[in-house]
Amino acid sequence: VGLSCALALADAGFDVEVWDPAPPLATASGVAAGMLAPAFEAVLDPVATPHFDLLLAARNLWPAFAERAGVQLDRAGALAAGSAEWIAALRSRFVALGLHPGELSPTVAAGLAPGLSNATEAALFTREDWRVDAGAAIAALRRSADDAGVQFVPQAADASAGGLLVIATGASTSLADVAPELAALSPIKGQILRVPGGEIGPFTVRGDGVYLAPGPGRLLVGATMEPGVSDTEVDEAKTRPLHAAAARLFPHLSEMVAEPAAGVRGATPDGLPLVGASRGGEALLAVGARRNGWLLAPLIGGMVAAMAAGREPGASASPLAPDRFSRAG
Ligand SMILES: Cc1cc2nc3c(=O)[nH]c(=O)nc-3n(C[C@H](O)[C@H](O)[C@H](O)COP(=O)(O)OP(=O)(O)OC[C@H]3O[C@@H](n4cnc5c(N)ncnc54)[C@H](O)[C@@H]3O)c2cc1C
């Protein structure tokens, strides 16, 4: 999110420095699956359901953003597979959002997702959900920001640096003395498995309680949701059920080695990020993107650049206003 803000600000003519003590991949963004998934997130995560239109609008910014940032965008789509009952429930939730996913027979689904269990009873497919490879996307964003003149300072930021401070510190509340709105954030730890050589074809696959996201040379299997937990230790007791759920969908994965990784998502009470000026106007906030930081990054970056330049930030400014949890009445 910080890199997308930096690039948008540089493109708007600002001199930009990114202050960050962490290596680029040692972040929530670095371990994430990189799904840009307005449809399945709205269907599977009740917190996201009311925000479907906003998530879809954010996704629609991705083609131009990916081109500008040199990020490879995978628009293949995603499918869900499982019991007939579960798929029927998902289908009605799609329809309630105005979406009409393709219904796939188990045979057709197995053609799209090689290795899919023959216990699969039903499946559906949507083209609404896209993907990026998180590691490659971070590298591309850093390169593009660098080319646009952004300077990188490998240190923690504080308020003394001068200029306009954009706080894009993920789940961290370390700058709450500058922006008290950060107190609305709580951590949600997420653990994910990397399966080197894991092959399931080109599509992201959603199962009941698990997702599988293919990538170059490896498969990602995610992810735990551990509210209130902010460490990044990996814990096999939590990742074993993910591996088991993945192997129920794709039996060949049961024997494959799975390497765990963990990140911490920052979340607000309504599941949307905080984007906009802090109470005293000392900083612009760009934090708390919960499960959808990759999806929302171009939207947040564009809003931050518009706000910094005194331009109209668009229709998402009000639902994302940082003071929405502290307003009287
Ligand atoms: C397992 C897992 C899977 C996920 N899958 C997806 C997915 O498929 N799609 C999706 O859209 N989202 C996904 N997410 C969510 C997504 O990763 C986050 O929403 C997103 O990474 C948030 O980005 P961010 O830049 O706000 O935070 P981060 O990536 O955490 O970056 C915050 C940065 O701020 C720095 N920082 C902190 N304090 C300071 C300070 N005082 N000074 C300077 N720098 C500081 C940190 O070092 C870090 O580099 C997933 C998350 C997890 C954990």
C-alpha cells in the first residue's frame, strides 16, 4: 500500500521518500496470496459482503495500475469446488450480489483444475477475480517507484521528517501519537503454506475453509484468520488443517512439502481501511486493508495522491474516512 501511494504521489509531481526498516517481503504484502478477489471475498467473508461494490471498483483500477507499475496481472478467474450443498449456497450468494458464476460439472472442473478430487460434487467459476504474484508485484512496484524518483530510506518513520507524512504502516499502531485514529486497528494474523512444485492448473481454487493460488513454481494454500494475534511465528497446529483441506480438494498435495509463512493484517471494525487525513491534519492515513490490501492498493494510492494534491478523492473517501469510528453521534 505504501509503494502504491509512493508511485501515485511521484506521478502527481511530489518528491517522495519511502521510510521502512523492513525488507520488502517481510511484510503482510510479501506473504499474501495476491488475489484480487471482489467476488469470492464478498461471497465467502461476511465482513466483505456489504463492501462488494467498493471492492469491485478497486479491482477495476488494476489494469491501468498494473500497466503503470509493470506488474503482471493474471485475469484467468477463479473457481470454487466442493459439496453440492456448499456450492449451491455460494451460488445464491453470488446471485444476491448480481453475479452469475458459471456452473461446472465435476468433469469440467477437473479439466480446468487438474488433480481435483473425484469426490468433488459441484463447482462454479467466475472471471471477476484476478491475481498477482505478490513477490514479483512488490519488486515491480519498487522498480517503478525508483524509476519515478522515489527515494528509499531503510528506517522507521517518525513525525519529525518534515513534509506530508503518509502513514502506510499496515497493522502497526507505532505512529498513533501522530494519528490517534490508528487505535481503531486490530491485528489478524494469517498463516499460509507455500508448496514448491504444487500444480493445480492456472486458476485460483476456493474450497470450504481453504484457497489454493497457483504461482510460478509453487502453489499457495491459505490462510488462517487469527484475530487479536500480532506475531509472525509459524505454528504447525494451525497450518496442518490448511494442508489437510487442500489435500481433500487435490489429493496429490497430501504428500508434498508445505512451507509455512505468516503475516499480520491490520483491520478496522467494519473491515475497510482508513484512508484520509488524521484528526489534526498532520498525516494522511493509508492503513487497515485487512484481507484485501492487494486488491485495494491502487484505489488507496490514487486517493492519497488526490488528497495530497487537493483534488477530489472520489466516492470511496466517505466510507474510508479515518474518523468514522470516533465521530460523535
Ligand atoms: C496470509 C495472508 C494472505 C493474504 N492474501 C491476500 C490476498 O490474496 N489478496 C489481498 O488483497 N490481500 C491479502 N492479504 C492481505 C494483505 O496482505 C494486506 O491487506 C496488505 O498486505 C496490507 O498492506 P500494507 O502495505 O498496508 O501492510 P504491510 O504489507 O504489512 O506493510 C506495512 C509496512 O509498514 C512498515 N512499517 C511499520 N511501522 C513502520 C514505521 N513506524 N515506519 C516505517 N515503516 C513502518 C512495515 O515494515 C511494512 O513494510 C493477505 C494477508 C495475509 C497475512
